[in-house]
Amino acid sequence: MPRPRRAHDVARRQTLPHADAQLLALADLPHAKPTSEHALPTARWRRIFVALAREVRDGKLPPGSRFPREVDLAARFGVNRHTARRAVEALVRLGLIRVAPGRGAHVEVVSIEYAICKRTRFSANVLRYGREPGLHYINATIVEASDRIAQALAVEVGAPLAFVESVGSADAVPISLGANYFPLPRFAGIGDVLVRERSVTRALATYGVADYTRRITRVGARLPTTEEALLLRQLRTVPLIIAESVDIDGDGRPVSFNDAKFASERVYLTLEP
């Protein structure tokens, strides 16, 4: 059988801004004193960024706390407000702090209890805690089924699968990365349908799947890659919660294999009967 080729992009795949990747790496530096001056950033605003990012990481500036004003940061570090502002803007860009009009800046905090149950639904889990759900689909292609995924979806090893990646958010704060595999030809074109419907439930309904339930969920943890950390706007030293699952339709036929990665500081998984 010929090797499946890339079918299309839902949106152009997000690439890593080089400057942001550098900042993320600086924020993840260990506490040990650098062996040389070359181990530290030279720009003053970058030094301030590193110091503040570590204070957020280490809990000295806890989630939900008010972040220091630019004028106070300028006085603390002996710089002008423009230099302090550049450091704050970098922290905002990486999602470590949030600025709300009229309320100033606060250390980012989002806490969602995500229920793993018979009918696990992303939007419902976010809405039940008064948050606004969001799903941004970043890539769609066709891949070959690996041994494990082929067994889960009851297809042959190497069979073509529709593969869709997404970023899930709560109040515009990213909380999860999704990688979903759908059997072909049953779900041909599902990437475009997901973009249009913005919902897995509504997308599957267009293929005649009126209801689907969770057959099994396997939970683990690991550290994120640089790309995953940037997409979730978190530090690479913060673990991800990994939840691999299989959903089935009313006839017991597998409809999807799902590889979800949750930001562990923002999501608690609750297992419900």
C-alpha cells in the first residue's frame, strides 16, 4: 500500500518564534550560579525577565497574586520604565502573567477540574467552571496507524488515519494540546469539518455518529518539548499530564484515538464512574 501523503493544513502549522524559544530556555535555567558571564543574557531587560520568571516558577510570586508595577520594577532593578516594560511584555507573551484593563497585571492562574467519564467533552468540562472554552485547530494530515493505535481503532497496521492537532483553551489561556486519530475512509475530511464546527461532537454528528462514549483512558506524565511548552505558554520544567483514550460509537465501533496533553498547573483530572 502506498504511503499516505500530507492531505492539507487546517491552518499553517505554528512555528516557534526564535526569540520566545530563547526566553523560555533562559527562564528554565537552573538555580546554580553561572560559571561565566556568557551564561547570562546581556540585555538588561532579559536579565530582569529571567529574575521575574524564576520568581513565578518558584512560587515567590504565586498564581493569582498582583504583579509589581513597572515603576516599582524600574526602581528595584535600577532601570528606566521602558526597560522594565520590555521584561513585562516578554512575561505576558509567554503566558506567565496577564494584564487586564483597569486591574493591572496578575500572575496567571487557571484551574479546571477536567472530568474523565463515560461522555468526556472538552467544552462541557470548561463551561462547568464558568470558563469560556476555545479550540484552535493547528494541523490536519494523513498518517499511518502504528501498532498500538491500529489495535485501539481495530484497523490494520499502516492503515491511513485522519490526524488532527488542536490547542484547547479556557478564557483564552491554553490548557491542553490534542492529537486525534480518526479511521478512514469513514471520517474523510474531518479536519475541515472540525474547523467549521469547532466541536468534536458536532463534527462526528455530520458523519452519522449521534453519540459516542469513552471506552478507556490511560493517564501518565512527562515534561513538555519546547514546542509544546510554547503552545501551552508554560515553562519546560512543568510536567504535562498525558491522557490517551479511545472513544466508541453506539455500536461499539471505535471513532477516535486521542492523545491529550494537559498543563498540570492549570488542570486537575477527575475520574468519574
